[in-house]
Amino acid sequence: MDFLHKISSATQAVADKANHVLEVNRLQGKIHVEEKNIKELIEKIGTYYVAQMDAGENPRQETEEFYQAILASREKIYALQSDIQRIKTGQPQEGLRLKCGFCGAMNHPNQKFCGECGNELHPEKPCCPVCGAEWIEDLKFCVECGAKREK
């Protein structure tokens, strides 16, 4: 019996590691998208700025909108990098407890709509704070990641 338990534990550990790798890759993909957005915004600023300067205008105020978008993308990158670090260290994602049923993004409990896709969130369906999987009633542990459910 002990041997079977060890095999089961090892299998679970491998599955957990694979899930972590998949989640890190998903988050790194999102980081890549935000970095690409920043690059495109910087190019737009440059193009716009030069065109305005050529026309004898002061483009400072108009480029502020682009700069604010760059700052928003940088904040998203920082949050995604923090999520990756939490996954790698095994720390729960505090405050992110609602998983969108449509896109799978994690959201803050006070949000009514998903920050990624805009679909309505359903807070009446409790989710695991570690992986975001929906809790199965009467179980003490998450069936996706094994996190213990706090009552």
C-alpha cells in the first residue's frame, strides 16, 4: 500500500509541476502581448511627435494618452510577473479568487465583470485561491491543485 501511495504522490507532484509550467507559460504569453503593445505605442508616439514637430506644433499633450497606455501595460506586466513568482514559489494569489468561466482569468472578488474578457463573473461559485478552479461542494481540497480549503 505504501508503494502505491508513493506512486500516487509522485504522479500528483508531476501533474502539479506540469500545471505550474502551463500557467507560467500562459502568463509569459500575456507579458509578451503587453511588451508588444508598449513597443507599438512607442512607435506611434515617435511617428506622431515627428509629424507634429514637422508641422510646427507642440505634440506634448497629445502624446500623454499614449504614455498613459504604456504605464497601464507596464502595470499589467508587473502583476503578471508577480503571479509567475507566486506560482514558482507556491504562494497563493491573495485577493484573486474569482475565476472567469469564459476565459479563465483570475479576478478580484469585488469585480462584477472579468478584467480580461468582460464577461460577467459569478461570485456565488467559490474558487480555489491558488489555481482558480471551482470548489466542489463538501471537499476539503482542490481537485486541480490540491490546495486545502479554508472554511
